[in-house]
Amino acid sequence: MKLAEGIRRVGFRKWYERQLLRSHGHLALTFLCMVGVFGALESMRGTGSWAERVEEGLTALLCALAGVWALRRYLRLLHHAEFAAHQAECAECKAYGRLDLVQSDATGERVTVRCRGCGHGWRIEL
Ligand SMILES: [Zn+2]
């Protein structure tokens, strides 16, 4: 969910929370892929035929590729969430995350927001 859509639908704090949950879900997937890689490598040792070894090697390779993808996704989502969170504090009253969406660009990642407490406006850019 893009930042603008998230602020509009559920508010900044819920958007941030959901981004963290999504990113850590990808971290859990990375761990499961590592288990798959090690399981496939371990089963390669016990097999005798080349066909089975190739099959286990391909399984390890697929798990490794999925793990790299999941790790990159985890880092990207976490970075975006943290980058937005560092810009979510009102400069006037220091309220954190209490903001409303005023305007968004076409990408939904550059937004103008307004503080719910004091009405101060500023931009958040990802
Ligand atoms: Zn404020």
C-alpha cells in the first residue's frame, strides 16, 4: 500500500504498523528459505544418483533465490517505513504520526500532510 493511500484509508500510524508487519513477514520467509536451502543441501549428501542430486541442487537454488528476493523486500519495506516515520513528526507541536493527508502526487510517495493538533503542514517524501 502506497503512503498516500495508507494515510487516506487507515491513517499514518496504522500504515506504518502494517508496513513493519509486512516487512517482518518477508524476514520470516527469508528464514524459511534458508531452512529449505540447508534441507536440500543435507538431502543431497545422502542421495546416490545424479538425477536426485540435480533435483536437490535445483531445490536449493530456488530456495536461495526466493530467500534473496524476500530479504531484499524486507529491507526495502523496512527502509521505506522508517524513512517515512522519521518525517512524521510535526515541527510545530512535536506530535508524532497525528496527521491528515492534504495532497499527493501521482506516485503516492510524495505527500503533503497536515498536523491534526495544530494544523501545521509539511511534505513527506519517500
Ligand atoms: Zn502539530
